Amino acid sequence: MALLEVRDLHVYYGNIEALKGISLSANPGQIVAILGGNGAGKTTTLRTISGLLRPRSGSVMCAGKSLVGVDAHVIVGMGVSHVPEGRRIFNILNVEENLNLGGYLIRAQHQLIKERKAAVFGLFPRLAERRGQLAGTLSGGEQQMLAIGRALMSDPKVLMLDEPSLGLAPMLAKSVLKTVREIADRGAAVLLVEQNARQALAIADHAYVIEVGRIVLEGNAAVLAKDERVQKAYLGGFESVGSA
Amino acid sequence: MGDFLQYTVIGLTVGSFYALVALGYTIVYGIIRLINFAQGDLSMVGAFLGWTLLVSFGFEHLPIYLALVIAFVVPMIGTAVVNLGILQFAYKPLLRRSLLAILITALGMSLLLQNSAELIWGAAIEAYPPNLLPSSGFFVGPVHVTYVQIALVVASLLLMGGLVAFIQGTTIGTAMRALAVDHDAARLMGINVDAVIRIAFVLGAMLAAASGVMLGIYYVQIHFTMGFLLGLRAFTAAVLGGIGNIPGAMAGGMLIGLLEAYTTGYLSGTWEDVVVFGVLITVLIVKPTGLFGERVAERM
């Protein structure tokens, strides 16, 4: 059984079925990309795994434990970190306070907090330079680094990233995704939602394509990148824009 | 000039009570966007709990420091429990539903506390022991300052300092500030949002209770309706400073206290409410975000 195992997830918004039986899995060291257009259900999938939404049926298991029905703040402690769409950093707090909150569950272990912060600063030196600065005054790229760094403070087994490259200049997007690869190489399972399919497939090991709440394609990322259907739907014509 | 300074001393004393209650409004508003209209009445509950201990139980005869510690700490805990009960049974079922419903419930809770207090302690005016603290004082030039005034202002400042240290200096305090921005993002940090809301209600109630006991010591007389006007004035103070903003609530409280003292001194006590609520209306029209508040208001 995989580290993260999602089976036949059905999620509703009121009477509207947003996820119609999503199944996916991810293992340590793996980047698993979830691709799909707007409203396909990518964000809903992540929000359900992290406990912000409750599924009507289906199962989510992490390291053999069920996450369904568990409160979002408890799921963090079970090793799943979610960097939400739009970064959602705490703009009135400074960089360091944002990171401290990322380590909220280990807040009594000052030494551990210090080590984790040092590790985040190692990954994103820019954040170290701006540790006392209000997060709301950071550039978009720095805010994304902060959002990822904040999620790493809990040393997650599974890191879920929702559109980490959205709104970033192409160079910066590339560098953020390179760091995501680095995080996976250190042993985390990464679930990566991206509209920028080309770049996502370039760093991912495995990928799923979602359309209106269903998985329509899955497979090795390199193979999918060459798949005609994927190229037509997600890779064609978007190159110059960088994202769909 | 002498008059002016004398009124200033009085205004700062009373203002520190308003500031404590205003902080309760502002902390709770910052986190769940609720004007907890029971805030002033929590102060009244604290005043009566303190009175019960000092007078009914006779703790006023204990050594003064011991009596004061008991008369502050026990009502602060008791009132915190009351506020947690209100949160659990009245507000929590409505959270994430309708802000209007919860606002009306808050008004209901204010009435509930008043009527419960009348039921428990009666409708009569009760009196704190008049000489609990030495009523003497000293002159600074033409201005008379009493030891009671100094003690109460210092105690208020200590409580406010403690609150600021907690909110600025601890991770739980940081989490409280984070909740003013984004509840879901806070959950994703592992923050138990419900628990932090409870902490905010405990802090708000403790500050209100402390101000209630202080009012009892300062004015001697207490009554089950005393929380109503106190609450409205403290609310004005919170709005004046920018609701959701902690330094703003403190400054707003002091300003309202000063305004009240100057009005009483230069005009007459009957004009107090006209001036205070005139200020509320003016602030709401001219600068609805208050003197210091822009952060929270941008989300409204």
C-alpha cells in the first residue's frame, strides 16, 4: 500500500458532485502531478485530503491511517501538509511568525523549531534575508517560498501544493518547481496540482489527469508528456503564457 | 489648568476600565467578526462575583493583598467560565452560519446576564467595602491623585501589558493574530481554531471581570444594569481605536475616559453620553475603520 492512498472519493458541494470517484496514490520521494482544467476538481481533491472538506464517500489513508472525518488541524499532525491555492500566507505577520505557525504543533520544542527554520532558510535563502518583514510586503515569488517553507515546518510525509507557480514569472516558476523536486528527493511524497502541465510533467514521476471530477488518464509523467491527448488538451498553445 | 489636569487624572482612571472591556470586544471581533455585546455585562458579573467574595464571604477582613488577589482572580476565572458557556451554547451553533443571527444572540446574552444577575444578587444597589484601599492621596501641584487611582491604573496597565506580551510573544498569540486573517489557512498549520477561539473568550472575559472589580472598588456602588452603558462606551472605545486592533482598543478606552471626564468637568455629567455616542457616530461616518484600524476593516 502506498504512503498516501485515495480511493473512490466522492465530494459534493450541496447537490453538485464535484468529485465523482477519484483514486490516486503517492509514495515517498515521488512527485505526483494532478493536471486538469479549471473546475476539474484538482483543488477539491487536495482540500478533501487535508480535511477542509468532507467526502460523502471514499477513503483517504496516510501511512495506514484514515484521514476521513479527521479535523484539518489534526491531519497536519499526521504528516500531511497542504499549501493552498493563492498561498494564503498571513500577511499581517512577519516571515518568521508565519514559519513559527507552520511549526504550531511542535511549538514547545524550541530546538526543533530552530532546526526546521534553519532548514527552510537553507532551501529559500531569500526568506532568511526577510525574516522580520511583513509577509504581505513580499513579492509573489517570495510569498510562494514562504507558503512552501511554512508547510515544511511540520516536516510532512506528504506535501500537497496547489498551483505553486501561478502568477510567477517563468524563471521564478521554474526555480520554485526545482525546489519542489528537491523536497521530494529528500523523501517527501509530493502531490502537485498545476495548470502549467508542461513544467509539472517535467519534474513529476507520475501524473493524473482530471476532467469534471473524474480521472481520465494516469501514468508515468514522461509517458504522459508524450501522450497525444495530453499534448492536445494541456500542452498545446499555452507555452508562451506559461499557464493555462 | 489645574482643573484640566485633575480631569485628566480622572479620565485616565476611568479610561483604563473602558480599555479593558474594549480589549475584550476587539479580541473576539478580530477572530470571529462578532461584536460580543455581552462584554459589558461580563464586567458586571465580575463586579458581583468580587462583591460576593469581599462582602458576603467577608474576605474584605483578610490581609489586604490576599483579599485583593482573591477578589480579582476568582471573578476572572468565574467570568471566563460564564463566557465559555455562552460561546459553547449560544454562539458556537451559529458560527459559520449567519453573522446577523449571532449578533442578535449576543444582545440576547447581554440581557440574559443582566436578568440572571438580578435573579441571583437582586435588584438593589450593592456596595463594595468603601475603605478596601486607603482613600487618601497626595497633591502633585494643584492635582489630587489618590492611591486607589494609581493602584487601579497600574493594575490595568499590567493586565494590558500581559495581554500584549501574550499576543505578540507566544505562538498561541501569533495564532490568534493569524485567525484575524484566515481560518482555513490556520487549520492547515495545525492550529485548533476552536481552541484558539475559546482562549480569546477566556481572555476577553478575564479583562472584563477585572474591570468590573475595579469599577466596584473605584465607584463603590454596583448594580446589575451597570454593564450596559459600560459595554456601549467600551464598544465606542473599540470602534474609535479601530475594532480588531489591540493598541487601538487601549487608546480608544483612554480617549473615551478622558472625553467623559472633560465633559463632566466642563459641561455636566448629563452630557456624557451625548458626547461619547456623538463621537461613535462621527467615527462611523468619517472614519469607520477607527483611528488605528485598517487591517481588519479591509476584509469587511
